[in-house]
Amino acid sequence: MMEKVIKGRVFVIRDQNGEPINDIDTDMIFHNKYLAITELSQMGQYAFSNLTGWEDFPKKARPGDILIVGENFGAGSSRQQAVDCFIALGIAAIVGESFGAIYFRNAVNAGLPIFVAPGIARSEVQTGDIISINTETGEIFDETKGIKLPSARPLTTVQRQIIEAGGLLELARKIRE
């Protein structure tokens, strides 16, 4: 079930100059050479293995961490592993400027909290800060700096139901019961 407030340490996906990395496609998130891996528990170690400067992300990530990403995150092919690798690492939520439509839907359907927050990747938030996301209102607060960050668009009722159930398949099972 999705908590009303998700709180965690942040990784802000930026380049070496501190600029948000936009247009991160599914091949950068989960390289196609690992597509034969079908065990969820094995996918996390390959997250961002094809994203320059972020190849060591899986070694740094901890369950409960939150990703902040730039524009058009998850563009490209419909690759479920690009969502599942973050679930395997225990990522609590992804907050981005915008997402590829298929990626956003895949995350919701897998039960991974995902939020669109225009301006978030260019805000004052830094990797290592602790933030809280009110999943009902979309308000985002940087607990480390004591400042309000750009708000996320609230999820629809159906999106919330799917995520709270743990994914679309879990919601379908609960409806059938």
C-alpha cells in the first residue's frame, strides 16, 4: 500500500555539470544486453548500467531511496525491466519533470509510485537530501534544506488504486476475490 507521505533519501540524476539529464531512454536505464534476465531480484544490479556517470548507482542505492529525474524519462521501447530494476533495488518513488507515456504506465501497473513534478530536476534539491512527498496533494518538501520543492501532479483515483494494491495484477486479484 502506498503511504500518504513517502519520505526518503534522494538521488537527483544530473550530469557532471549539475544539469538534469533529459531523454534517458529505457536502454540507458536497463541495457538490452541484460534482457535475458527474468528474475526480479537480479535486475537491480544493472540499473543505469548504460548511463554515463551513473553506472555505480546500484551499489549506492538503498531501499526507500527516491529518484528525481529530468524530462522524458523512460522514453523508447516498452521495456518492463526498466521499471523492475528500480523495484528490485527498493526505490520508493520516482519523481520527474516528465516521462515517456509507456514508462509512466508501466510503473503504475507495476505498483511503483511515480509522479510528474515540472521544475523538480532544476530545483535546489541535491543528491543525499531527504524529501517527503504527500501522495494525496503532490506537495514535496526538502526536509534537509527546510524548503518546499515544486509540487507533483496528484495521481488519478485509478492510478492510486493500482499502486496501493501493489500493481495492476494484484488489483485484479483483489477484485476477483
